[in-house]
Amino acid sequence: MLHNKVFLAAALSASFTLTAIAGAMADTIVVSDQHARPSLGVSRISAGFLTLKNNGSEDDRLISVDSDVAERVELHTHINDKGVMRMRQVKSIPVKADDITMLKPGGYHIMFIKTAKQLKVGDSFRIKLNFAKAKPVSITMPVTKIMGHGMMMKKKTN
């Protein structure tokens, strides 16, 4: 009987520890500065940008993005191919431990291909960021105005 009580106490302790670790992982990746550009053309393509802060002690990877806003959502980067910048799909985006990864024009970014509707400045939509280790993070992506050289004008908040 005593053996069963000790086993039960150990199992409960392990369960609480695992729950605490899982809860801590939820805040490991912090997302900020998210925004998308208006969709372009009849094919309704848009790009999304954001900043990922990994507060954890382990490297992680953004492995996919889910959203109902587009038929396909892909992770992309730009490469220099003999002096010509070309966009390429990637399987994941590294998010180093205790570091910041910026998804920005000319670098890593999220592509929304065949958006369900034309995305206009002032619109917003939900996405879920999926990581190799951290829990998924759901955020709202506002659609913002494109400035010169592909830069975005962020919506001012008071």
C-alpha cells in the first residue's frame, strides 16, 4: 500500500513538472511587429513580415504557418543568384536561442498565395505560427501600406 502511495506521489510530481515546463515553453517565442502587404494582382499574392524573439535557451525553427486567408501559405527567403535576387521557398526559418529573427523584405518572409479575397490596407487576419519545439503562437496580421523599397508603414497605436 505504501509503495502505491509513493508511486502515485512521484507520478503526480512528474506530471506537475512537465506541465510547468510546457507552460514555460508557451512564452519562449514572442512575436512582434507583424504586418502584411496588400495582395497584388489577380493571383492575390501577399507577403507577411514579423519579428520573432526566442527567450529560450535552445535554438528553434519556424516550420509552418497556418491561415484561412490564402489557399497556400509558405515560408520564403531571397537568395543572390549570380547578382540577381530570387525568392525561394524554405522548409523552415531558424530562430536562435536568446536571439531575434526578423522576417523582412529582402530576407525571410511568409508568402500568402491566392488569398481568399483582395487584401487591402486596414484589413487584418489570423495566422498560427508553428515551431519545431515551442508551442504554436496565434496572432493577428494587420495589412499595412507599402512604402518605398518594399518597406511597410506600421499602423500607429496610441
